[in-house]
Amino acid sequence: MVHVLSSRTLLQPTDPERSRRFYGEQLGLPVYREFGTGPERGTVYFLGGGFLEVSGRSDAPRSPALRLWLQVPDVAAAHAELRDADVEIVRPPVREPWGLIEMWIADPDGTPVVLVEVPADHPLRYRPGI
């Protein structure tokens, strides 16, 4: 059995500085650590229970299979903040048929980022016996 101590998603953008501005300044993700020097240095951001590492550079566009799922306490507030930060909103907040409230944005390379709010009455919050 694998005993996982920590995890992170590794992202190699086509323009690392542009991606660092997006994740660090526009989304406001706090920096966990930085390493290396120069334009392809690494920056690791906190993602709640995980991390997002932006490092290196890719000549090819992102894989269409990669998506980031970020749970936030209030999608409407995130929508207003991101709109004010000039982040392109791909899809404004919508309550999905499965009960979650989701809003979609994309990073500078087109990687889809979904911001999700779990409403108080959603089954994901239900804890029998607690």
C-alpha cells in the first residue's frame, strides 16, 4: 500500500510568468514555496488540501484531460472578485442538477478551472451521527 504524505499537481505552462501572474495575482493563491531561478523557476501554491506547482515550460498546449477543481466557501463572492481582477469568466455560477454551485474559468493556457461551492444542504456536507 502506498502511504501518501503530500501531493501536488504539476503544471508546465507555455508562459510561466503569465501563469504565475494568473494563479498568484489574479486568483490570489498563497505561495507555499519557490525554488530555482530565472523564468522557469518553480512556484508552489496552496490549494486547500493540496498544492499546485507551476514550473518549467511546455512548448505544447496543455492536455485536454487536465482540469483543476477548487472548492471555495462562496462562489458568488469569488465570481465578483475574479471579475474585478479581469479574469475571464468562462461560465458564471450555476447550481448544477447534482446540487453543487459551479463557476468555470480558464488559466492562460486554457486549462479549465472549476470553482465549486458545496451548499449547506448538499449530501457532501451530511455526516450521519455527527
